[in-house]
Amino acid sequence: MTKRVVALTFHDIAADAAVTAEGSDPFYRIRLSEFETLVSQLRQRGYQTVSSKFFRAWQQHAASLPQRSVMLTFDDGYASHFDAVVPLLVRHRFTGTFFIAVDLVGRPGYMTWEQLRKLVFLGMEIGSHGLSHRPLTEVSPQELRRELEESKRLLDERLGIHVQAMSAPRGFWNRTVANATTQAGYDAVWVSTIGTNGQETSPSALRRVVVRQPFSADRIISMVDGWHMAFWWAANQQFMIRLLKRTLGVYWYEQLKRRLVPNA
Ligand SMILES: [Zn+2]
């Protein structure tokens, strides 16, 4: 069977007593206990985690994938990633890719530069999630360049790394953004299009499965296992969201979501 990799996307992971970060979306927030269940089930099923860098090496025939591979990605740089996620990953000998929105570093509820340095030390991969977390399809060409280049430069300099991956803020992405990303020196763009990734998948539109409410570990595991019906179900949900975003535009979509999701 041809190998495919499923990349899961997480946002804020809420521990019981945790302070919720400003901008943390209840639709995308899952509980720490839910995350723990998922991680231990993946472990039990013999999954090993791969980074974006490792995945790209495999795409270029420079590395071979473990028998059962999964990619764990975390967007926005929430403090809960440092407090709850990383200790859990380390305990399971798992690795994660953390996409950081640079302007949010150090804000209440988000990781500090010091914490990000510890992530690097613990073998976690850091990618860019832009500067301001604005949808990159909505900014001017100059701002687009700045979002991509400046976020990479700051992460590289302050963490002593070489950032190669980026994830599109709020999942907004198009051809212009993809081209600008390559020009800015990235070799992988992770988006929110649902699906699996093979050797043929374009590195400027790598697919991810966003883990959101209502949470079901079984459904996520079915997708990681490559069960097609689970993808079909999730793709339908995603299609509706995309259709709403496109017809309403960013502003009205956010307004609608606020009405539909309690406590948003
Ligand atoms: Zn984000």
C-alpha cells in the first residue's frame, strides 16, 4: 500500500484550571483529557510522529517513514502547549510541530520566547504562523511579504533555528500566498484542507485534519488509520465551513460563528 501521512491540527488545549488565551476559539479548543486519550490511543496503535522536516525529506526520497506515521501540529503558540502538551509528548516520546504567530509571543495565554527555546531544546519543531495572525489572503502584497519574511527572521534569530514550514493563519490560503511563501524561503505550507499527504502532494498545500468540537477520539483515529468514511464525514463539515467563509467573507463568517458557538 502506498504510504500516506495524516497531519492533525490542534489549537488551545484546555486544562481544568487554565486561563483561556485571548482569541482562543471554543470551537477549536479541546480538553487536556481528550488530547491525552488521543495521544495514548495513537501510542497503543504503534504510531510514531514525524515532523514537517522529516515528512519533506520523505517526499524527496531522502528518508523512509515509520510503518505507522502521524504528524501532530499545533497552531498559534498557546501557553497550554508548553504547560500541558509538551510534557505529554515527551512522556510518549512523540514530537510535535508548533506554528507560532510571532506577534502573540509573550502575550497572556501564549508562550514566551524562553518557553519556545525550551521546545526547541526538547526536540520539537517550530514553524511560522505569520506575524499578526491575519488571514494572508486579506493583506496587501507588501504586508504579505512582511508577514512571511519577518516572522521567519525573528523565529530563526531568536531561537537559533532554520524555520522551513509555515501554516496558513485561519486556513486562508491561495496561489498568491503559496508563491510568496516559496519566495520567502519556506519549503512546506500546511493548510486546513482535509485529506492525507503522499509523496505527490504539493508542498505548498499540505493537508491537515483540524481537531475541533464535537471531539471524538474514535473518529480522529479512524482518519489517521486512513478510513475513508471518516474523511468523507469531516470533509462535508469542512465544505460547509468553507462555503460559509467564501460567501460571507471573513468578517461576517466570524460574526456568525460568534452567534452559533456559545461563549465565543
Ligand atoms: Zn491560527
